[in-house]
Amino acid sequence: MAKIQTIKPWRYNPILAENLKPLTGPLSETIFRQKASSLYRMPFHHYHISSPMDVPPFENARRRIENWKLDHVLWQDPLPGLYVYAQDFEIKGKAQQRMGFIGNLKLEEYANQVVFPHELTIPQAVEYRSQLLEATQMHTLPTQGYYTDPGQSIEPLMLESLLNPIYDLKDAEGVRHRVSVIQDKKVIGVFQKTLEDKKVWIADGHHRYESSLRYRNRRRIQENTQDAEQAWQYHLMWFTNTVSSDLGILPTHRILHSLEDFNTADFLDKL
């Protein structure tokens, strides 16, 4: 059973709203490599806490988040809620939309067949993420998870919520990002009921999810409890319905170079 919980997120102070695009806009791998140094020179860029370069040790990341809170760079929503997130974009001139909601998912081992992975992970990367989570006590990037609801039970509720977004911007790739919040308990209950019998497939964020599992297991040992209501029993996730969203995998191009004894003809024959 997929158990969903509301969140009270820390997010950028509304004063910084006009700077959200440079502070949060996603970048392709190529562009990121070109601009990484300049992004890290921006004192409040989210990479400083989501992918900090000065760890380990992880104390710097923890201290930075605490300073951002004290300086009101980040402020916390006073009420718990679920956050609707939609991406609108075009592929070859065709309008596409990916829509879902962000909340906490109760962590489940893969063997329980509630959450399903599709790729292997690197242990060192999982441990990195686990230590970052332990130090900061903050999920800085949600994992993306897919579920299937043919009846599209909550889509009308999400579309209604998006009529009053708290964020609405386009990134450098032309993708429109909208975020809204639902805080009505009855409506939240509909979301929780809809997901409770669903399976969740991890689309992106395997290392983040497994780092939460690893951290949860440590806390269980430390506190000798498996209390399901502890915050460390949950993981931040963006839930997307496979039925109502435009889903696809675009080709990713890679360039091979500087490989010793590389023979193009042999390589193509093996492929």
C-alpha cells in the first residue's frame, strides 16, 4: 500500500521570486558542465544544498541550510499540504504536459512490491546521498514516481489547484513550470485514498530513494523503533499518473573519445 503524507516544505522567500529561474532552472548535462562554476558562484543557488561540492564533510551543507533559514532565504509554509507540479513543453511542435503532485511517501523495501526500481545504483553514490540527508535533515530533490490510475480520479483537483499557482515560470529550455498547493484536508484525503492501492515505479531518483532507505534503517537501529509516523520513515516524491501525462524517453547522445585501441568497425559489428 502506498501511504502518502503531506509536507510543510522550506522554499525560497517570495522576495526572491524574480530570481527563481536562475536559482532553480534545470540544465542539460552539457550546459551544466559549461556553467557549473558560474552556478556555484551564485550564493543561493539550489545546487549548494542539493549537490554541494564541498562535501564530505557534510557539516558545511548543514550549516548553509541553517544560515539560509536564519537569513530568511528559505521560509517554511505554516500549513501542511500536497503540492501540484506541472510541466508544459513541446516536442516537434506538439504540446505536451506532465502533471502530478509532490508529497511524502512511506518508505518501502523493494521486496514489498509497493515501490519498484528499474535500474541498479552505485553504493558510493547512495552513501553520499544518505550522509547528506542525515546532515541536512532535508530532501532537496524529489524522486519522480509513476503510478497508474485509469479513472484519473484526482486530475480535476490538480487542474483546479493550478489555476492559482504559487510559482509559474519558463526555464531556459522553454518548459513552463507551475506549482500550486492543496491544504484542504478533505481534498488531501482523496489523494491519499487514490494512491493507497497503487504501485509506484521510480522514474528518476533511485539513489535518493535508496539513501532514504539506508538512513531510515540507521534510525531504526539508533532509536530501536519502527514507528511509521517518524519523519525519517518517509521520502519526498513527485507522483505522476501514467494515464494522464505525456510520457516519453528522448534519445540521449554521447560522444566517445580518447579510448585506447578503439576500433569503430568492431564496435559497430558488436552492436
